[in-house]
Amino acid sequence: MHLIQFNSLSRPEAVEAIRTALDIPRWLEAVVDARPYWHHDALLGMARTAARPFTPEEIEGALSHHPRIGERAEGSHREARFSRAEQSAVDPADTDVQRRLREGNLAYEERFGQVFLIRAAGRTPEEILENLSARMTNDPGTEQAVVADQLRQIALLRLEGLVTP
């Protein structure tokens, strides 16, 4: 939808229109309540500002919407379509990559107690695997900060796709 249309929606309609970008109520409300936006950059700037900081509870809630890297989101809803597009470089038929991702995901979840989150859009499977391996050395606090940054990046990319200039 165009920015002008987003500006004209009711508050509940606007929240629903961008929920796919990031399902954190505080973030959604901050972005929607700052309307009207006269420039697309202002929308993205507000979205960036509202995403700092995320609480551990907000991150945990947002992660519940993200499939494991390498697993295809099912369904035809917008969030599943975004996820599939973001992970399009990960070939489900590449058994070696799928095995390495599966093993890495399990090790990560055992270490950090949450799904491995990375902005997969624009990254090769090897880059994703390198990031996964490198992040396994993080302490929990550092990793939480990295996850929050990845979540912000994903939210901004999705928002750009949902609301156009």
C-alpha cells in the first residue's frame, strides 16, 4: 500500500496493515501513532527509533513468529510469504546445507533457548551458516543484542515492502 493510504487508515487498520513487519504491540502503536508521515524515510526512521530497545519479552514474542532458518513457512498468509522470500537463497533440495542448518539450529536452540534469527534476505546459505557458527561463541547478553538488531533489520525490510513511497 502507498504511504498516503497508510496515513489515511484508522488506527486498528493501520496496526493490522503493518503487523506482518513485526508483531510487537508497542512498536506497532508507536509507528502508527506517529502518522501522518510526509516521507517514506520518516516512516522508516520512526520504525527504527521505536525498535530501540526491544525488551527480552518482546523479542521472545516476536521470535515465535519466525520459522527456523532452512524451514519453509507454511500457508499463504503474508508472514509466510515474507519468510519464504527472505529465505529464497536456501535451497530445500540442497541436503548438505539443510543438514548443516538443522544441526546448527538445534545446537543454537540448546545453547540460547530460542530460535536462531538472522536477516536471511540477501545472504547466501554459506553466509547464514558462517553467522550461525560465529554467534555460537556469543555470551547470552551479546546474542540477545544481535537478535534484537536482526529483528530490527527484518522489520524494516518488511515495512518497506508493506508501505511504499
